[in-house]
Amino acid sequence: LPLLADVSPVEELTHEPDVVVPVSICGHPDLAVCETVSVAPTTKTEITTFVKNNAFPLRCTEAGSVGWDFSIYGDEFAGHQAFFMGEVHGSNEIGMASADLFEYLVRFHGVRVLALEIGMDTTEDLKDFLATGNPMAMQAIGADMYGDNMFRRLLPERAHELVLEGYEIDVVGVDV
């Protein structure tokens, strides 16, 4: 299928950002790596056990008023430039967390592309909003139909704020 959006290559990041990357505040967990693949847990007890054994905090009291410690994601994103967010049906909290995570990755790990799971036909309006802050562009992507905490609204707003600070960020809708 032909692509309907400009997906021209982004210039490779040839140097580390000129910032000091924050060190983990909450402690740096080892990500679990499965030695064998098995059927996902299905019962309430199995799911609860899985979550308790594999979860690690993204918020902690040691982080003070900010609360978020995204250092583990910084390590995982090292060398990558795109941040893709999607499949967050009906969740307000993911918008706030994803906007903060995106900002962290832009500031400290060189992420320069925001991809959202919304129609590819929204890409030009998203680009317009990032460049100008034009509220009509946000209305054109349907952001006004969602709550203030939804990712469709918060991620472009955060990206626009970062553009105003001088970060070069590209944006694309990735869905049909």
C-alpha cells in the first residue's frame, strides 16, 4: 500500500544530547527476560502474581514532587529517535504519563519524532499545531472531543511546548 504521509528519513543522531541524564531515583530494576515463552496468565490469581513479580515503580516518593522516574525507559530508548503511543482506549492516566515520558525522552535521550495512533490524515494538522500552537489544528484532529488528560490532546501539547523551547520535533499520525 502506498504511504499517505511524509515518512522521509530523520537525520541520524550523531552525538549524545548536551545534557546530564538523570540517574535513577527509585532504584534501577532489572527487566525480566523470559527464558521460555509460555501461555499468558488467565486467572485472577495468576495475573496478580505475574504483576507482583514483574512490576517496578515509575513513581516513587524519592522523586519528590515530580514523582516519575523514567530512567529505565531512557536506557531502553537509547539510540532511538521515535516515540509511538497508541491503544489507550478510555484511559486518562496514560495521557499524563506518556506526555511526561515523551518529554523525558526528548530532553535526555534524543527522541525527535512523535508518532500517534490516529489517522495518517491528521499528520498535517499535527505538524501545524506543533509549529504554531493553532487551536484549530487541534480541533481538526478531534482533540476537543476528548478529556483534558487524553494522550491525543496531551502529547501534541507537550510536543508544542518543547518546540517552543527549541527542540526540533516531527510528528506523524500512524493509522488508517
